[in-house]
Amino acid sequence: MNEKLCVLAGPASKDLAKSVSNILGAELIDVELKIFPDGESKVRIDGDLDGKFAVIVQSTYPPVDAHLMQSLFIIGKARKMGASVCAVIPYLAYARQDKEFVQGEAVSMELIGSLFNSSGGKNIITVDIHSEIALSQFTVPAYNVSCIPLLANYFKSQKLTKPVVASPDLGGSARAEEFAKIIGISAISLPKSRNRNTGEVRIEESKLSADVKGRDVILVDDIISTGASIVKATEVLRRLGCGKVYATCAHALLVNNALDKIRSAGVTEVVGTNTVPSAVSKVDVAPAICDQISKIAK
Ligand code: R5P
């Protein structure tokens, strides 16, 4: 056990923090949470942090703003208690609003970056952050680790028929290609567009040239939120005569009964990670996080 190293289990990421502390052989310190009747959060760190290198693990999945504020409170308090803080934010909310897509929109990620930069954390680690632009909002050293190799390894051992990897949109093509390369198969990307005002997802079938007939498809995305992207992609792929459809992602937010909708669309299995604890958290991202911590904590 490294006496100087400790892992703080934020209320949103208790299991992941435990897994991180097991791999690092570091003390696990609990963070107590009280939610007041008006919705405000109060956190309390139950341990001695003076002179320690404290790894704080707290994801910001829904309720997004509560988890976000809790993470900032924990980082600030740990710093005041004398720790050198490494903030692990496995799922970083607001990273999708990294631009002014429609005139007048706030670039939410700019403020999120400022909040973390001034919170007292020395380093930040995220897992499969939505974009490089989002990552660039941090002025403290920020590292994004990929869980794509871990997800790909999960599928490596599955018996699939002539599998092909698909990204539901063109923006995710590099991710799909990385995933496919690990398994040793090919990747395609679907021409998805989203109406910025209504949120409606469309896939232009006429622009899709790949032959998926009789082939099992693994849809790979960074986030599954409402499931609309996966449902649309599955509908298109099934019309083209594909075999089974699997869906995998780093962050399975699964809001608004997304899992039911995805299953009803005909998806055989959904595979997510423990950045967002859920029924589909089948892959532990702790090894990827710990590799990065080991480099920083040297
Ligand atoms: C979009 O750019 C992201 O990579 C995901 O495809 C998107 O956030 C998924 O959202 P939903 O499940 O609501 O379609």
C-alpha cells in the first residue's frame, strides 16, 4: 500500500473508486453526502488527507448538476485538508456543449472548464470525453483516457457472424476504427444528423454504401443518452438486412427509458461501463484510469 496515495469515493462513483483503490493498493476514503430538502448537497470527507496525493473519483451523470457541484465541493475540501488532488471525472457532463451551435447559445463547457480549473485540483482525468475541444477548456493538466480497448476486448471473446463495427455518426469514425482494429475487423460510419432545435435524429440511408447483409454489427458510441441515435442506426441496419446488432459505449446514461427503446428496436445486447453505474455496466474502466494515475503520481 502506498501510504501517500488515497482514493476518495465520491457519492456518484463508489464502486469505481473501490476498484481504482484496489488496483492502486491505496487507502479508500469515503465521502459522505447529505442532500437537504431544498436539493442542496453537503459533502464530508471522513479521513486524514494532509500531505496525501488524493485521487477523487466522482462522475457527473444525472442528476448532472448535483453530481457536478458535489465533485467541486470534494475537490475544494480535499485541497483545504492539505492534499494534492487528482480529480477523476469519468463521465464529464456538458462536454457536448463545446461550441455555440445555434447563435446565442452558451458554451457550457467553457464555464465547466473554469470551475474545475479554479477548484484546486492539480490534475484532471476524464474517460472518453466527448471532444478534444471540451478537453482544451482545462488549463490544469488534463488527461483523457480511452476505454475503447476494454470495450473491444469484451467483444473479442463473443461469437459473432462476420462482424463489422459501426459508428452511428461520422464524428465517431476514429473511435469505431480504433475499436475495429483491436478486434481485427472493419468499421463503417453512418451519416447521422440531428436537428439542433428539436433534437430529432436522422440517418440518410441513401448515403450509406456499406454492405451489412447477414453481418452482425457492433454500434460504438461515446454516449448513449436517450438512445435515439442507436435506435435510428439499428432501424437502418436492420432494413439493410444485417444480422444481430450490439450497442456499446463508454457512458450509458440511458435516460427516458432508453434501454427499453433500444431493446424494442432489436438490439441484442447493450454494453456500457461503470463511468455510469447501470444494468449495462459490464466493463470496469478502473485499469485505464489507474494507468494514467500511475504516470501522474510517480
Ligand atoms: C453525439 O454526438 C454523441 O456522440 C452521441 O451519439 C449522442 O450523445 C447520443 O445521444 P442519444 O442517445 O440521445 O441519441
